[in-house]
Amino acid sequence: MRPIGFLGLCGHLRCLRCRSRKPSCFPRVAQPAPPLAATPAPPSSGPQGGVCRLALPSPLKPSFPPLTGSPPHSNTASLLQAGDRGFPSASAATATAADDDDQVQPRPRPAAAMQFMLLFSRQGKLRLQKWYVPLSDKEKKKITRELVQTVLARKPKMCSFLEWRDLKIVYKRYASLYFCCAIEDQDNELITLEIIHRYVELLDKYFGSVCELDIIFNFEKAYFILDEFLLGGEVQETSKKNVLKAIEQADLLQEEAETPRSVLEEIGLT
């Protein structure tokens, strides 16, 4: 016998041609009743002690827990949830970033940052002064007077380092001149002594057996050498050869500027 229908997933008989459940499609076949599921019923007080209640099957509905906020697999959910183990929360991350910004790494300090340098004679006459900190003229004169009196009052065998105000004074005597430098409390005194000695070597190399009179009559050269050697109170050039070469080039330019030229040479005709 050729089949005329099939049993669908819902449990009802359907026609092979129109796939419907019309009774006209099945003239000789009665429509089957829907399947019944037997569910046990609580015992009753009947004489048989219990009955079996029949009930239609209810469609299965998946039970999910109530969702709060964004679901973990939605497009708006964050990959790193705040408070997860191993990851800081948003507030903690913001506080950490602020702390990192406040803790700025300090710039490394130089070995010796000079505040000022003074050259004076045994009679207390100031021969050269170089200031690397902004001070008024009145304050400069007061500092010079106090330091000259303090250094000249010390005995020859006393230490070349002394504490003055919140600074450290490093001085050294060469013949009739005192070279006096002021550095901060945490700077190195021995390096400051080396700086003084290197400056004296540069003066001696340039003038040839330098003396106090050379600095008195050629004080601008002494300032030129000091500016080539120190910049802002810090050593910028440790090579004596490079410093002296720069001074010689400056001397050549000065000589060319001071040499008298004719009118034709000035207009470039000769």
C-alpha cells in the first residue's frame, strides 16, 4: 500500500503532497490522537490507593538565571571586568597612574655644580668673579666681603674645605692668589679642587708661567678661558687642548677685527 502521509515532529500526521493536517487528505485513515504522557499523581484517598493522571506534554522552556547588566558574551560587555582577580579595578588603575605621574624621576645631579668663583689676592683685592646664581649687587658684595675675610683669616695648614651658610667653600692658594669656589652641601669637594687646578693649568698654558699681573692686565682672557671651561657652573670641556684651541681662534678673530684695513680692502676690491 502506498503511504499517503507521515508523522511530523509535533506528533501529528501530515499529508505527503500538501504537508497539511486536513482530514480530507486522509479519507480512509483516521487522524491519530496526540501522544499522551503519563505522569505520576500524588496518592489519593480512593480505595485503590492511587491513580495515574494523564497530562499533555508542555513545551520545553530553557530556564536561565536573571541577567543583570551586560551579559558576558554581548557586544557591550567588557573583556576585563572590574574587580577580576589579576586585574586592577578602574579606580585602582586610575590611582596607580596618578601616583606614577607624581613620582617623577629626578634628573641626575652633576658631580659638582658651582655656585660662584672668586679670585682675590692676599691683600683682599678682588681680581676675578664669576656668578652662576642670580643675586643682587648688594648681596654679591656682602658675600665677597665675608668670604675674603673668612678665608684670609685661616692658617696655611688648615683644611681647604669649610662650611659657610648652607654651602661648602672650597679654596686653594696659588702664589699670591686665592681661588675660592662655592658648591652645594651634597657636591664633591675633591672634584671642585680638580676643577680649580685645571683652570690654573689652562691659565699657565695660555700665558706661560702665569702670575697675578697677567690676570690683572688681561682679565678678559681669563674670563674667556673660564667660559670655555665651565658652563653654568658645570664642566663642559675637560681637554686643555680643545679649550686653548678655541681661545686661539677667538684671538685670531679679534686680531682681524682690530687690524686697520684700507678702503679698497673693506669694499673687497683687493
